[in-house]
Amino acid sequence: MQPAKRCLELALPGLVREIAFGNGASRYDRETDRHDHALCSACGKLVDFDLPGTVALTRSAARASKFKAESVHLTLVGLCPKCRNSKQRSSS
């Protein structure tokens, strides 16, 4: 276990949650209630948001896959407004 991760787990048990993005990168989130994320592929900005339809989508996915869902992590990956505007200006 990495030292920083271990320190967070010892210092703030149950108060932070690790978010693993599958590419070896992790972030730690103090918002432990269920919510979704948007991640900028250019600058790495991470934004929390709540998508009300996620619960229904989870149920539908569980029925289709015949899995009993334990958790769902929705991460929208794209360009944040600042990076999108910067890219548009540079291509003009």
C-alpha cells in the first residue's frame, strides 16, 4: 500500500474515498455520498455532480447483466469549459 494512501486511511477513516480511474491514477474525495464525476482529459480537473437518472440506469444495467450491483462509478471524461474554449481559440 502506498504511504500517502495509508496515511489518509489512518487519519481520516471513512471520511475520504479513493477514486481509481483505471489508468493507475487515483484521487481522494471527501464527498463520500454517492455522486458522479467529470474529468478533464486535458488539465485533469475533476468535478463532482449528481445525475438523478443514475439509480435507474444502475438497476437497468443490473437486470441486463444479471449482476447484483454493489457500486457504480460514473466518470464523464472530456474537456472542461476552460480547456474547450482554449482549444477553440487556438484553432481559430
